[in-house]
Amino acid sequence: MLGFVTGGEGMLCAVLEQQFIEGGQADLEDIKDLLVFNGFQNTRRQDYYNNEFGLLLEDMHDENVIAKDGILFFIDTVFYVMERS
């Protein structure tokens, strides 16, 4: 994390930097297995929700997750903090 900036409508946004990672596309089933293991439910296509944390993850498809040596690196996904249902 590099810091914070104020985005549109006064929204606070985090500024992040990630190291360059080389690897291959992750398998969709491996992505799903990892997220389900960590308490996420598949809500539609490649979107997942964790009710305990109120966290919605979108765009969790194989082009946005790199696999290297059995480890998944999430590189271009979208997340939202939601109200818990």
C-alpha cells in the first residue's frame, strides 16, 4: 500500500502497488476451491461473496488470476465492502 487519495464524490481510495509476477493462467476450479475454502460463496459466474466479512469479489476469472508453483496471485480483480446480509 502506497497511501490514500480522494476519488470522485469524496470517496477514499487506496493506492496499491504490486510486484510483477510471471506465471500462467489459473484454473477456474482452483480459484473457486480456494475462495470456497476461505468462506466465499459463488454468487454468479466468477463473482464471490463472503457474508462474515461483507466482502464481494468480482472478476475472479482465469485471466485475472496468475498461477505459479501452486500459488494463486489475484492481479486485476474488483472488490467491494458490503453490508452483511
